[in-house]
Amino acid sequence: MPAWRSLFLGFARLVAPPRPATSGGAVFGVARLVAPPRPATSCGAPAGFARLMRRYIVRRVVAFLATLVVVSILIFVVIRVLPGDPALIIMGTEGSPEAAAALRRAMGLDRPWPIQYGDWVRRALQGDLGRSIQYDVPVGGLILSRLRVTLPLTVLAALFMVAAALPLGMYAATHHRRLGDYVAMIASQLGIAIPSFWAGLLLILLFAVKLGWVQAGGFAGWEAGVGAAVRSLTLPALALGLIQAAILTRTTRSAVLEVLYAEHVRTARAKGLAERVVTWKHVFRNAVIPVVTIAGLQLGQLMAGSIVLENVFYLPGLGRLALGAISARDLPVVQGVVLFVAATIVTLNFTVDLLYGWLDPRIRYD
Amino acid sequence: MAPFRPVALLLAVLLVASLPTPGRTQPAAGSGLTVQLTAEPPGLDLTATPASATATVVFYNVQEALVKVDERGRLVPWLAERWYTADNLNYTFFLKRGVRFHNGRPFTAEDVKYVLDRARNPETRHPHVKHYEDITAIHVKDAHTVTISLRKPNAMFLYTLARQGSVMYPREAVEQLKSQPVGTGPFLLARWDRGDRIVLKRNPEYHVRGLPRLEQVTFRFIADQNAALAALQAGDVDVVAGVGLGPESVEVVRRAPNLQVIVGESTSDVILALNNSRKPYSDVRARRALTHAIDKEEVVKGAMFGLGRVLGTNIDALNPYFVDMSKAVPYNPEKAKQLLAEAGYPNGFDAVLKVPPQYPYTVRTGEVIVGQLARVGVRVRLEQIEWGQWLDRVYKQADYDMTIIGHAEAWDAGNYANPKYYFRYDSPRFQEIYEKSESTLDDGKRRALYHELQRIMVEEAPVVWLYAYPRIVAAKKGVQGIWKDLPTPSFDLSEVAWAK
């Protein structure tokens, strides 16, 4: 089936969370855990398609907004329940308590929470996420400037993860219980066991301190050219992607193993297809759904992991902004960043849902 | 196969990206200096935050005061060339001529009046309004002469004018102090890339001839000590100072052929604070028992790799009235047990020791102390709490038994005269002597009072003074002019330069 057709069919069925066609079949074992499948009742009939589509989109948008509201209330309350406030942190141990109290009043933090929240929501709806207490600049611009680091870092790490995990997992599965399989599995076990901050430090010691190939950290900035910018993100992306690549390798291997001995694969071989075609077209394509599911979840984890690595490599990214803002109780920044990350993750999940339909036409969204 | 085309492309990109670069980007020696900074300043306004990160960047480098504390801790004339007082109540200052703010406007006596009037006005939320409360009037005589009147003699007055909260800035720039401070200093603020770096540029109009010697200074924020060390080793930064370098790394740096280490004194006193309002710490015998139970030499060895001076009181070695009291209450576990028994705790007691891991030395010091106190029967549970929580719970509400922290400010004995401070130490005897010392200007008499204060501290043992946190600076060989000791919380870069 040509790619455009499967894409079209997949899109045509995007009217509800994915439901794989059959209840049986170990192939969808992992996918089912994440997005509970239900058997499709009929083949994708285009009748009433636009209406279903509209309903689906409306439902997703409502869920999206509801998530944001819940997340914003949650973070608003949590950060205020935590002991400590920005005024205390600005004054530290040297300032007088009276000065801290006066500063707190000046920042409006002595007002009741619902009023503070209402105020914040009203401005957020007008596109104003407030001003950073620590930095004295608008939060929106701050987030955007940090994205210039975190986004490429995450994308690079994700690419590294996929580039390492898919071939390695495939290789291990097709060489099941042979030397190559064991080597790959030991390597991935190590990858899971090594904490990313340590991997980062080891990479710094080797490539920056011993060999002097790259800087120990920091971001060159896109103004310095794409090459310099990518170079300063390479080590952190490797360290960040390592653990996720190891997990994905193991997922790929077991997913492929499950398909490898399925009947349709035997049939394909019996037809006399070349082993390469069997492996990529009949095995890989069918094994890829759980892989995509896990990879989708891992994108979220890569974002979370970037907090640690942006600190080790002192990159001015979103993760470090969030961490610094939490420890400085820079409330507007914390709220803005969390809201942004929540929106991103919801969008990512949505994208993964769309991918299912493309990868497996049997999955329905009604 | 489709999924693998981008993968191959990516591998190619990664390969190319990881190739060595010819000629690493580094400023030529003599022009610029890159300094690691552990914490990013919470704003650059010295009149709004006492944070040491702000002082490190701004104080002495961007903004200056009438009087300056020099490397040896002496008060020297700075923006005020000289001053006199006949009665210790009215001080007349003669300002240095030809001084200009970074915005080009000349610095005048009107600025002095504006800055100090603003500092003593509680509505401007200066962190230390109290320091200025004795000022009754500021009278501008002419553009370069100003008289400040006090309600009573104040021994700390000149010192207060040298504090970071007394820096001079132009009235028209008051709104931008937080993000774009303007002053008279050797450098002016060029850029603050939030979360990454602050760049200072040479002030070509600086009022001290021949200074500064650097064209540019870049402060880079690197919180992690391991990352900071790696950045120094890799040559990304030239100087790591303050808590940026852990004491465990000093030997590593010392052995590196291209690096140097400076270890000196600072005014940061690391203490085991005790909540004097709680039992058993309300009993002086229990407090003295804890002092006897702690082997401070071993603490410095175990937690600080032998760096740091053992303290006997809160008066540090950079204070001119310092008396070495470190042996006054010596390590003596038998004596400690005896005192505990006298206080009614023959079997010791239980305690929680709260430490903020943001400052790694507090955790390491705590671990050593837990072991030492166990030997006299005091069972301590170490609890790590986040800095914001520490400030709220421990510092603001005094909800704690014991805690460990370094107090960086110089001349901070007044904390022990304040019963509302988180030690909750309320000693009328100490408060009386302290008040007297504040208004005694005769050096000999004041010295005697300070000796008395140190004796009371030893006797009443409100907290356990552990050690003075050393000033540790690691730098590339060839960097010159960095202060060895740090009597004031700044990082004066005006005379720093690369060796020719």
C-alpha cells in the first residue's frame, strides 16, 4: 500500500483515540497498554466522515484545554503551598525580615490565592504570562529564548535515540541468542544502568578535557553558526539519548521477536521473498507500533531529562530555567514553563495517536 | 527503507559536528576574562538584594561607594576623597572630582543625598534600612561637598557607607538598577543573557587612571561543582571562585600544570546553629556540652579536606578585633557527657539537624558532626531540605533543632544581639555590650568591648562556631591581581590582568 494512501486512510479514521482492529495478537501488546484497543466494527466508511472528524477534533481540543486548566491550578497551588517565597530568597540570610515582608507585599503575594490566580489567568488569556521576578523580563520571551536550546537538544537526542536503537534492536532480534544479540543486550543494559549526569561528565572528561575537541559545556548560540551550535549540543544530546536509546533497543528487539515467528512472516518467506524484504516490510512494519508508543512516551522523558543535562553542561535551556525558577520561587516563570511543557506533551501524545492510524490502518478513531 | 534515510543523515551530521574544531574560540590573553559563578544573581540591584551573587558581579565592578573596604579589610577613601568630623555626629565628605557615571553625567553631592535618602526610606524596601536609621539629615554644601548628620555616634557609620547597599547610582537610572545597573565602576554592564552569562565591558572613562586592566569580563553561571571544574580544565573558564570549587578539588587543581590555586580567608563563618528557644538548647550546659563534643579540627579535615580556620566565636580572623578563641572550649567528650548529665540528659537526647544541600559543605559537615555527637549519646538525624524551605522553616520561623550554614557578612555579631534572629538567643548581657560597642568610637575602648563580646560568646555558647569557610580561587596560570583574602563580599576585578 503506497504511503500516501495509508496516510489518507489513517487520517480519515482520526475521529477518536486509536482502537486496533483485533483484540488478539501479541503484536499490539504494548500498544494496548498505552491506548486500550477495541475491535473496529466496520471498514472505514467515508460516510459522515467530516462530522466524525469534527467531533473528534472538538473532543481533543476540549481535553487539551481541560488539561491546561487543571495543570495550571495544580502548579499554582503546589508552588504556593511549598515553604519559601521569592521575597525570602531575594533577601537571603543577610536581609532583614521586615524588608522581606515589605517586598512580599509589593509583589502582591499577600493577596488571597484565588485573586492571584484569576489575575494571572486573565493576563495569560491576553497572551501575557507575566514578568520574571528574578530576571525582570517577560516570561513568554524567556521561554521562547530557552526553546532555542532545549528544542534542538531534545530533537537531537531523539534522533540519536532512534538512530541507535532501531538498527541495534533489529539486529539483536534477527540474531536472537547469538553473540551479536548478547553484546547488544549487555550494551543496552549498561546504557540503562548509567545515570545520564554521569554519562555527561564522562563525555566531558573524554572529549573536552582530555581530547579538547569540544567545549566542556555552554551553548555557542545560533549566532555563532549552525555548526557551532550543533557541536555544543552534541555531547549533551548523546548523554541524554543514551538511556532512552537503551530502553528503545530492548523494546524494538522484543517487538520484532514477537513478529519474527508470526504466520504471515512464514508465508512471506514461503513466497520466496528476499530476507531483506521480509525483515523490513513484513516484520519491521508490524513491530513498529509498540516502538512508536514507547518512543512517544520517551520524548516526554527526554524533555524531563534535559533538566539534568542542561545543568551538567550549563546550557541555557528550558529545563534549567524551570529548575532555577523553582529554587528561586520565580512564580510567573514556573507557571509559564509548566503550562508550556504540559501543552507540548499533550500535543506530542496527540501526534503519536495520529501516527498509529498511519502505521496500522486497522486502528480506528471512532 | 524510509525510516532509515533520516537516520543516516543524522549520523552524518553528528559525525561532522563532533569533529575537532580548528582554533578554539578564546579571547587573546590580556583582553578578556571568563569567571565561573555558581548562582545567577536574583536581580542586579544592590539596593534591593543582599545576595552574594549580585555583589560578586556588581559591587566594585559596576558600582562603587563613598568608602571602600580594601583587600586587607581597611576602610579607604573612594568616591569620597576625604572626610572629617569634629563631634562624631556631623560628617563632611569631599567628593572625588572628575567622576562620571556610565551614562556620562558627572557624579555630584546631590547623588549622595538621593541615594542615602532612598536607602533610609523604608518604602523603598532596602534590605538594610536599619543600617541608615541614625542618619537625621543630609545637607548638600556644593557639588562636591556633602554633610551627613547622625542622631548619635555610630561606630559602624563609615563602614555602612562602604557596604554594598550604599553604592552610588544616578537618580535617573533608579528604575533600571535591577537589570541594567549604572554606576561609576571600572566596568559597565554590556549584556545579561538570562540563564547563561553576564558580560561587563571596560569603562574607558574610569576615574582611576590605568584601570581596569581587562577589556571584558564574562561571568558564566555553572551551578554544578564537577561541571565547573571540568570547564576550568577544558579551558572554557579562566577563574572558578567561591563555592564553585569544592575543597576536594583543590589538590587536583594544584597538580595541574596550567592552573593555580589561591586559598585565603573569608568572612564566612560556618556554624552549627542551635534553637535556643527549645529544650535542651535553652540550657547553657547542654550548649557547652555540644561544643565540647565536637572535634572541629576533625570536622575541617573530614568535611573541608583540611581547608578552613577553626573558629571559637563569630568574630572572624579578618576582623581587626579578632581574638583566637578556638581553643577556649576544647574537644572533650568526657566533659561533654558530664555537662549533659548535669543538664539532666545522662543518656543524651534526640535531635534533627537540617542542612540545605544547595551548599554541599553543610551536608558534609553535618555527616561528620552526626558521628561525633553520637559518641556522647546525642542521636542526630540528618535531614536535607531545599534552600527555599530552609529560609522559610529554619531562618524565618525558627522551626528547627540544629542547622548548619555559613554567615558570609562581615561585622555580623549584631545577629547575636537580636533575640528575634533564628538562634532565638536572648542574652541581656551580650545585647548591652553590643549596643555600647556600636556607639563607642574610641578604637581602644571598642576593642575592649569586642573582646568582652567574644568572651561572652564562649561562655554562653549560643551556637557552635565551626570554621571560617576558606576563600578558594582556582585560575589559569597567568591570571594576576586576584585578592587572596575576601574581607567583603565582592570580586574586585579592576586590577586583575593576564601576565604579559
